[in-house]
Amino acid sequence: MSVQENKALYRRWFEDVVSRRDAALAGQLLGPEYRLHFPGMPGPVDRDGHMELLHAFWTAFPDWQETVDDVVAEGDRVVIRVTGRGTHEGPFQGLPPTGRHVTATGVGIARMEGGRIAETWAEYDALGLLQQLGAFPMPEPATA
């Protein structure tokens, strides 16, 4: 696939699978040996594990939407920067629903193979998200 096709494929992941909750499409976009490297996980997760994470997130934030802010690609790698927004209406990492509207940023790096996503490395502002939910105190404003 071309670099442009790879960029479009990874963008579809965020726009159609994550934001529109098209779980059936996930099976088409992720390769059979897919692996996700995700912060806090003891090792890579497979396709089913990634979908379990997504379903838990959708339960916690049923209105979650991600906006693609930047896409950069070279060869078989695509990097996407996203901003997600949603309302905390279900349990999340042991926290009961707060009803708070939150915003979180993240970066994903995907390796493409055979027209599918073969591997992903994801990073997101977990601390910022948990601070917005009240799990950790917000930092004091800086003074000059």
C-alpha cells in the first residue's frame, strides 16, 4: 500500500472504529496477528484484547469522540495525534461515574502490513484524564 493509503487506513481506525464504535470494521482493519502495546499493560495485547479495552472505554465514556489532529507517515509506519472528548458515565479504572466531561490527547504509531494494521504503540495522557476525573489533584498554576 502507498503511504497515503496507510494514512487513510489508520485514520479510519480512529474515525470509524473508535468514534463511531464500528467493532465489525475493527476486524477488517486489524491484521490476524495484530499486537497493541499500551501503557500499563504487562505486554502486548492481541485483537480481542484491544477490543475488550475499547468496549470498557466505551462503557465508561459512551459519548467518546476522537478528532484526528495530525497524521504523519513514512514507509509502513503511520503516526496519528488525536484529541478525545467524552462524559464519564460508567466505571473507569475503579472510579465510579462522575458525570464530568473530559478531554485527553494521545499518539498512536501503527505498523502496516498487507493492507491492515499489524501493530500499534499507543500513548495517552492518562494522568491528565484521571486528574479531570478527580482521582489525583490538579497541579497548582505556575507563578512567575
